[in-house]
Amino acid sequence: MSSTRRLIRALAELGPRYLPFADAATAELPLGRLLRLSLFQVTVGMAAVLLIGTLNRVMIVELDVPAWIVAVMLALPLLAAPFRALVGFRSDTHRSVLGWRRVPYLWFGTLLQFGGFAIMPFALLILSGDTTGPIVVGQVAAALAFVLVGAGLHTTQTVGLALATDLAPAHARPRVVALLCAMLLAGMMASAVVFGLALANFSAIRLIQVIQGAALATLVLNGIALWKQEPRDTSRRSAPARRFGEAWESYATQPLARRRLIATGLGTAGFSMQDILLEPYGGQILHLPVAATTALTAVLAVGGGIGLVTAARWLNRGGDPFRVAAAGAVIGIAAFSAVVFAAPLGSGSLFACGVALIGLGGGLFAHGTLTASMAGAQPEQTGLALGAWGAVQATAAGAAIAASGILRDLGSALAVSGRLGEGLAEASTGYLVVYHIEIGLLFATLVAIGPLVRRPGQPALSARPALP
């Protein structure tokens, strides 16, 4: 009997040491409950992969939809990004008869995603012209589907992060953030594999099955995630109503709040412009095979995972989240420098090292800024603060990705025409222009973060207890 107890105790001690993120669990938020809550990040990652990766290729290659229509459709979900702050504020102040604040918005976001995915495959088939119906119906329905998915995705993630902040005690929030970000990466990677295998033999019926399967998975996983998570408090029904303008003014006038958002936007843009350029750069400039460029996604994800784990451990030892974010920006500068020098040196190894460092720096930066937003929020402004972070982050990423394609094409056209001089008349010039802009943005990020970094002897960001 005693040997059995010793074995159980040894296994319990083994978990936090060797299992990733096992130490994120606390008495207030046990590991099982935390993992269940993190499922909302899996559905967010699944939606992102389906929209940006799978449907991007399917619409252009298999359905012969014009590329400009595809670009417009994929940009539509970003229209909901600026409203994340409003959604977060509404979840902060919602007065429910049942005593919930976050759960209703999590469920509404889930239903929006489900509705968008439910009509999307039929809209895309009409949009492709492979039916007898008027194409304008497909255009309107596809636009509606993408807007619904985008609105649901942003709502679910904003309110889910706010709920995690409510439930996790202050000392465990860095580790909880790391786990939530890791679940987002896991959802993206697993979904990419599943969607790729499911659509290997493409057909209209298979497309309908895959997208509607994603709709059902979103409904089920988010339902499991929010089940019995938020404690009910019927006293909230009598709480005084607040206006968004007043709440935003109160939040924005906090010391250095605007600078925090500016730093988040600059850093996100700096890390995001490369999203659609790394694989073409490796293939066109470094002449890497398709298998090698495809593996870059895995290299980037591994680097990001290492960054998340490193940031969690750093913050767990009392580190400053802004210092973590600044370290990510510095690593990003070195990473893009490696990517730039890979072209004249013709080094695939240097390029792969740079890609891994981009993931590492991006993981540190995202974790640091998100943790700072969590820690700096007042109890009644958690949703607003995280919504503002998400709005800036998503909008900056979308604008940066769109601008990168335009800048790459413009730089290449000027270089090939000889307007930049004989020394720059290379195919790589367009890519290098973008990478140098990213380096400049990360330097600007460091300038913005500087006054935010905690000085020696200065108290840490304000913390507050978790909900029971």
C-alpha cells in the first residue's frame, strides 16, 4: 500500500516538471478545467487555418475564383477586429438574469462561427460559377459567411481570454497565457493536417463535408470549453450601466496605456509582414524545394512554442512582461537580418535559422504584451483591456500582411526596371524591402516599449485575485 502511494506521489511530482504547461494548474483552476477552457483557442486556430490556408488555395485553384475576390473575402473577417474592445467592454458590464458576464458572449460568438461555416461551402460553390444560380447570390452569401466567421472568431477569443483572466490567480496567469497560446498553435497545426488529408481528393461534396464538419466541431468544442466555467453572480443584475465611451476614456487615460497599444501594434506589424512571403522567398530566391519551404511552417511553429515556454518561465520568476516583449523584438531584428543575409550568401541553413528565430521572437513578444494587458487591467475592465489588445493586434497583422504583398510587388517592379540602380536589379529586392521595413518596425517597437519596462525597485503590474 505504501509503495502505491509513493508511486502516485512520484507521478504527481513528475507532471509539473516534465509535462508542458502542467504547472499552469492551480487549486482555483485545476489542469482538467484549464485544458477544457483552452479548447476555445483550438477552434480559433481551426478557423484561422481554414480561412487563410485551406480556402485560400481551394478558391483560387480548385474553384477558379478570381484572386482579387479571394483577397477581398479573406480580408472581410478583419472588419470585426476593431470591435473587439467593444465586445470586451460589453462582456465586462453585461447584466444577465442568470448572473453570467462572459458565457453569453462566448456562446454568441460560437453561434456566429457556426452560422458562417454552415452557409460558406454552398456560397463558395455558387461563387465559383459551377451552378445555375446567379453569381451575385454567391458573392453576397460568401461575404456574409466570412463576416460571420470573423465576428464569431474575434468575439470568442476576446471573451475567452477575459474569462481565463477572471479564473486564473495572478501568479499563474503567465503560465495560463502560454498554455492558451500553445493550444492556438496546436489547433492550427492539427487542423492543417486534417484539412489537407480530407481535401486530398477534392470534390464539391467533400468541401461541404469539411467546412460543415468544422462548424460542428466549433459548436461542440466551445460548448465543452464554457461548460461550468464562469461562476454565477446574480448581484450583477443590479450593477449600474456604463457607456463604452466613458469606459474607454477611463482606460485610455491610464498611465502609458496608449503607448502599450502602440508598441503592440508596431511589434505585431513587424512580425506579421513576412507571413505570406517566407515560402515564396525560399523557393524563388534560395531555390529550395517545395518540401523544404512547406516545412518552414513547422519550423516557425516550433520556434513560437519555445518562445511561449521561455516567456512563461521568465515571467513565473517575476520577470517584467514588457522586458520579455522587448527581448522578442531584439530577437526578431536578428532573425530578419539572418533572412536578409541568406539571399546574397545563398544559405538555406541561415534562412531556416532566421525563420526559427522569427517564431521565437514572435512568441516572446505576443506572450509579453498579452500578459501585460492581463496584469494591467482593472477588475471591471478585463474584457475591455484584452479586447483593445486583440483589436490592435489583429488589425495591425491584417494591415501588415496586405501591405507586404503590395510593397514586395512594387519593390520588385522598381528593381527589375532598373530604377533603383544596377546593384539592386535583383529578384530578391522586393522581398528585402519588406524585411528591412520589418526591422525598422521592430526598432520602433523597442522605442515604444522603453518607458514601459519596469525599473529596478519599481513594483510589478497590478494584480488581483481570481474569481472563485
